[in-house]
Amino acid sequence: MISDIHSREWLNQILNQSVKDLPARNSEWLQQVRQHARNSLDSIEVPNRKLEDWRYSNVEQLLKVSPNVVSAGKVENDVEPIKNWIYTKEQSYRIVFINGRCDPELSNISDLSCNVSIASLRSMITMEPELIAKYLGEIENSQHNTFSALNS
């Protein structure tokens, strides 16, 4: 079993790696959200099988892997194996994510309503901070869930 100290060190490694690549580092409201999330991480119990909500989830395997935060740059994907699984017979909207990032080449978002935006959180924080400020960090779960706090 992984110790609580090891788990906290793992979380701190992720936080420390990601700080250098965060968007809008000079934004006061965003710094407050991030500081609140970091403070929450210190008091939230790290998920483990002894906790009722996590009894069927083995996060120990995740904690054994050295954390590696991916930079914000474009990630090259091998899309060939995926192309066979994309359904194209019907005209519909399609958003394809590969490794957590939207792939515009495989997605079909043409003719979307002008009221719909598909963008990364990183770009939205920069382009429309007032919209994001209303929601980021407001999810109640971020104060009680390690991974929600980590993503704030």
C-alpha cells in the first residue's frame, strides 16, 4: 500500500511541474482559485480503497507512475488506427479527442451554432476570462475530491 506521504509528494510533483506552463499566471482571480485548490489538497484525504467512494478504484497504480505533465504545445497523434472507427455515413457533429485533446482534423464541427464554442480551457482562460471565472473552481467537488482540486 502506498503511504499518504508518498501520495502527497506525487501530487506536489504534478503541481510543481505544471506551474511553469499555466496560462494567465498574472490573473488575480485565477491565482486565488489555484491557491484555494492547492490548500484543499492539503486537507483532502488522498483516494484509497479504504474510502467508500474509492473502494472499487485502485489509484495506487497511478501513484506508482512518475508524473509527467504534458506541455501545452501541439501533440502529434497517430490517427490512422482511429480512422477506421469513425462513423461518417450520417451527417452529424463529431468531436474526437486523442489523449485528452480535440483533434480538429478528425472532428466535424462545421456549421455549429455561433453560440457554441469548442476550445481548450487554456485558450478560453486567455480569450474569455470573465466567462471562465464564473465557473472555474465553483464546483463543490473541488473542495472534497483530490482530482477535482488538482485540475482547478
